Amino acid sequence: MTRGRTRTAAPAVRVAEPAAVRPIEDYALIGSTSSAALVHKGGDIDWLCLPRFDSGAMFASLLGDERNGSWKLHAQDAKARVSRRYLPGTVVLETTIRTATGVATVTDCMPRPAHDGTHELVRIVRGVRGSVALHTEMRIRFNYGQWLPWVDRRGATIHAVAGPDAVRITAGVPLENHDFATSADFRVTEGQAVAFCLEWYPSHQVPPIPRDPAALLADSIAQWQAWSSRCTLDGPYHDQVHRSLLTLKALTYAPTGGIVAAPTTSLPEQPGGERNWDYRFCWLRDAALTLYALIASGYVDEASDWRWWLMRAVGGAPQEVQIMYGLHGERVLTEIELDWLPGYADSRPVRVGNGAHAQRQLDVYGAVIAAFHAARKAGLQDMDKVWPLERAIAKQLLTLWKEPDCSIWEVRGEPRHFVHSKVMCWLAFDRMIASAQEYGLDGPIDTWRAARDAIHADVCANGFDAASGGFVQYYGADTVDAALLWMPLVGFLPVHDPRVQRTIARIEKELIFDGLVYRYRTDVGADVDGLRGGEGAFLACSFWLVNVYVAMGRLRKARALFKRLLGLGNDLGLFAEEYDPVGRRQLGNFPQAFSHIGLINSAHAIEAAAGGAWEMADRNGKARARPRARRRG
């Protein structure tokens, strides 16, 4: 571990927050593989987007307060004790409430959408022992808390309508409308069950035929458990990998196979700062790395679904590959600011859409091409249909690799020649050559080989800093970034090459604080970043360092860092994008696919003690450099 190291990296700064701000790690994810909700441990649903991940939230108090929409469900006794868990093998949440008079549970789930397009959120309260008095209160505010709906009672149900959205609420207890909210006080006794169901449907359609909440819950549990039973990883990290795989599945948009980076927008990388982004879209980089995690864990069908999603998204214009797309492959993701929301912990602006979709980020080409090659190695069918797309991408990259870009970190400063971007361009040609040679595919191999060798020489000449003896963040820089950890993992240079060793050592010295890895120094070279303020340690980067330690043969160090990282997840095993070792809290959008991908692939790396599926050099069958001698710790 690196505790006690002299601090040179810039840690997140402790910022005073309003007393009402709830820690990000206090939330749980429930989802339907079409949309998702965040449930606070106190029983409040503070974030819900229907019918899609990227729809306007009807519960948006996560980025404001209850006036922006929420659904409370808690004991009337303020001294009640609460615990929670996921039902085994599912993303169905069970919260246990204990009071002086009894025990009750609340089970929350989002069933798969009905065939008629209805989307539901089900909450079932059960009495376990004695009796428990509870209170529920729902404030529906469509369009991220902006639109107050028209609410009316139709028999035993409550209907809320605004613009294109309509919601019907059914409940096992009488509901009342007052002060622009729907609420009820009720009591459950041992053996009693009270069900609530929120159903979303298009406002221009007639309300759907209701489905039985108990049956929906039972079906959801069965479907999730059937899926999770396919996980092939055994060993000491099975439970953590299992939870991360379930999280990735919950972040998958089932109608198309696209995978969102996170189900939230604008959770800050530093409270009070401006680094607040919308992550409810499909990044090619994230999805490509997810493919490695899925294949290694036995989920080939899901990997195949992503492959076809990419084909559709890019189809017709492979020379214009974007770094991200919408759930159905939408290409225009216009970024706007919602000025009526104060933001989480007063972090402005609140953004929807993401302007980075128009950036050039050259590393995605290597990630995608390498993922396709891994898919061939794993035996995915019909990969010959993907080859024309790969060839078109490679043709575009023959000249594009020479251009500056905005890097894996999506900097909003001036484009530069980032070393990691060039390395991933090298990877694209390296895997094109491997696919052509190993599978008898047609292509200008000599042209690709010349491009690969030219990129390698260019990086070694211009991305190398003679003063430090290692590689730097971009050509001409005197700083490093954590993406340089990929150099040995993708096979650009052996892990024991002196230049790589010095680069790793400099990352350890300059980017590690309290044992965790930061992406880069935000306190130097601000013109590169283009943003104000700091951020937390980037969890995926720390997982990459685990993989590097494994590749170096430093297994004791790898396991120690991995154990530390596992301890940073919340009580349900969920991880945000970043972690603040000063404030000891999670930061950024939550839960974050990139963090969970890192966990899965690092677990495989340690278990295999040879880089695991994440190590792309292994996945394409190339012999990777082995340590000259196994070193301890």
C-alpha cells in the first residue's frame, strides 16, 4: 500500500455543505434495464427517470430538495433503526425498519416494462413482527422538478399528468392529496402486506391495465436471479464481482443493448464545484471495457448485444465515430443547464446532455477495435459482419492519429497530443493486424503495420521525457496522468521496460494520495483541463494500478490495494466515479460503470495472476512480457 507516502497529489478539498445534503453512498440503485431510481437508506426515492435513463426526472430532489420531487416511505417513529440489503442475486432492495413496537420491511423494485410500454416502480411493505406505523408522501414533479402536474383521483387511484408524461398511483391504503403532495399514514402488523405501485405511461394514451404488484416483484426476483446465476467467477471475490456485474446489467438499456456510464447527472466531482456532467449516455470506451468484463465472467450474450448496438450507432458513418451516443444511438446530445435546480450540495451548474459528444478522443478507436478482437477470441458469432466497420475505422485512423485530441479525460481546454491517445491508436492497428492474421481476414496489413510502427516511434520520441526517464501526459508536458498505466497493460511496452518502470514510479509519487490514484494534477496546468476546482481520486485509475502490480508480479501489493478499494464501496457494494480521501466520501455520478468495470477486471487479474481479461495483450493471444523473477510485495 502507499499510505504514508509524502503527499504530492492534490487531494479533494473538504467543502462545507448544507446540513441537509445526503452522502452519495447512502443511496441504492434499483432498475428495470430501461431506467433506474436511487433510494436513500432512509426510504426516500430522490431520483427517478421514466421511461428511459435519460428521460426528465420526475423525482429530482437529489439535485435540489423535496420540492423538486421525491417519494418518502419511512417509519413515523423518528428513532426507528434501519438496515438494508439487496435480495441475493438481484437489484431488488429490501429495507428493514425496527421500532419499539415491531419490525417491517420495504421491498423496492422496478419490473421489466410491460409490452404496452408501461413502466412501473413497486414498493411492498410487510409486517414482520408486532406493528409498525409508517408514513408515505409522494411529490411528482416532471421535467427535473420543474413541472407541477395536474393531479386527480379516479376511484381508488391517483393520476398525475403534465405534458407527455402520465403517472397512476395505486396503493393498498387510502391516499390523500394536500399541499401538492399525495400521502398516507398507515400501520402494518405481522403477516400483513401493503403494496404501492407507480405506473408511467404516455399521457395521450388510456391508462394501462394494472399488473399485480406481488406478481411483478416475484417475477423480477426470478429474472434477476436467473441472470446472475450465469456468473462463472469463483474465488474470494465472487460476491463483489457478482454485485458489480448486476450493477452493469442494471445500467444496460435492454431495448438496444447500450450501456450507460451512470444513471445520474451532475453529481459533482467536488461539492460546490463545476465538474458536474450528465452520464446517462453510452460511452464507447466504457462499453468496450465492459465487454471484457462480461466475456470473462460468462456473459457472452450481453457482449454480443453491445456489439450490435455499436454497429447500429456507428452504421453509415464509421469515419465519424463519436465517443458517446444516446441509448438508441442518437448522435446529438446537446448540453444545456437547468437553472431552476440548485444542484447536489449547491454544485452548479446542473447539466443535461453532454457537450463532450462532439470532442475528438482518439483512444476510443483502440478500445473498440481491441474489444472486437477480444470478441473473436471469445467465439462471438458473426464477427465477420463487423470487419468492414473495423476496416473503415482503421482507414480513417491512418491520418487521424497524427491529430491532437481531448484525451480519455475529456478536457475542455485546448486539444493536445496526449500520449495515452496515441498508444490506443497503436493498439487499434496492432489488433487489426492480429485479427487479419489469426482469422484470415482481408486487409492492407503492410499499411497497418507501417502505421503501428510509426505511432510507436512517435510516442517513444515525443511522449518521452529524458529528464525523468519516463513518459508524460502529452507531448512536451512535464506532468503525468494515470492513463499512462495502460501502456504495459495493452502491450505497447513490457511492464519491466525501464521507461515504463520510471513512469509507474512517477505516477506513484505524484498522483497518489492516501493510497488512491488521481487522474492528473488539477492544481498544475489548469489550461490543459480548462476547468476550475479539484476532484476526488478516480477509482478506475486505482483499479488500473492493481492490474499493473499484478503484471509486475507484485501480487501482495495488488491484493492490498484491491482490498482497500473494496472497502470504499457503500454497504451495498456500489461505487461512484471518485472518492474523497479527505472527506471520506464518494463523489461523482453514482453508481459508475467505469468503477465497477475496474473492480471486475482487477478481480479477474488477481485470480488469474496474469493480467486477467482486462489485459488486452493477453486477450489477443500475444505473448506478453513476464517478470524476470517473481517479486514479493
